[in-house]
Amino acid sequence: MELVDLKNFSSPLAIENAVNGSRAYIAAFSVNGQQYDRIFKTAIESDGFEKLLAFPELYIIGVEV
């Protein structure tokens, strides 16, 4: 999908941010257990995660399956 296609799904501000090179990241993973704090702590402490903190927006999503 191209940026021109996203205009139907995004706000003008989101498109402007994309054009200006702004980035946001989403880290999503399945959560298979009851120790949610430990699961998220492990994800946050994983290799490479710290690099994502340099960006203005980061969403961490755990999905219970």
C-alpha cells in the first residue's frame, strides 16, 4: 500500500507526519500466561528495544490468546 492510498484511512496530520519523516512503532506480541508484568518487562528489556525509545511514539501491545 502506498502513502496515497492511506489518505482514506488517516488524518491529514498523520499524512503530514509521514511526509516529514516522523515515525512511530508498534511492538505487538501474544501473551500466553498470567504474569503480565514479567512478560512486558521481558519485552522492554529485550535486545534492540531501547533503540525504539528514541522515537516520539511507541505502542506496546500484548494480546492474550
